[in-house]
Amino acid sequence: MQDGRYAEPPVAMAGGSGRLTAFVRARPGQAATVVIHLVEWGQGAAAVLKVRSEPVLGEAAVRVELRLPRPYDAQAHAAAEASKDYQGLISKASLKASRQRPWMSIEVPALNPWGMVVIEKQD
């Protein structure tokens, strides 16, 4: 899906299954965090996610993390619902990222079927 608001897309992908989609949430000039929702519609394969980070994050140091759902466990879900603390339902892993202006390249492992890449400015 193309977004006509930008001269160049805010994200691009290299490698992967060819059926990995990305949806970006950020507010240029206001955000300290960028969240990219990834959904794999094909056979999962490792990919490189390329993000135009300068409009939102500038040159700031960042932490890049992949958040994935843990396998379903009825007791864990019930406890999360009761406490309203859902952190135990996800796993987190640091991702390798590099910058080559204007892009930040992030190595993403194969997904089955989805995950979120969270890019946060470091203080």
C-alpha cells in the first residue's frame, strides 16, 4: 500500500517472504518512540526493515526492540486481564540496527505471524 503524503516511503523492506507488511505509528517532530507493526502473510523469512528515521528521531541514539506475543496460556491471560498488566503476555528481544542516512536498517527475524518493532530514543 502506498501513502501519497510522502515523496519517499517512510519504510521499506529487503529480503523476507515478499508478503511482510509494515504499518508505522509516529508523529514527526513530536515522537520519542516509533512503533512499526509487522504482519507476515506468507512463509516467514528474515528481512531487513528500512526506516526513514530522521524526520522523527533525528540523529538521537536509539534502542530497537522486537515485541512478540507469547504462546496462548489461559491462566496468564486471565491474570493479565485481572491485573490490567499485559507485559507478561509478550516477549522482548533487542534487534540489531545500523544507520546510513537517511535510512535506519533493522534486522528482523522470521515472524509467525506478527510482531512489533519499537524504536525509542535513548536519554
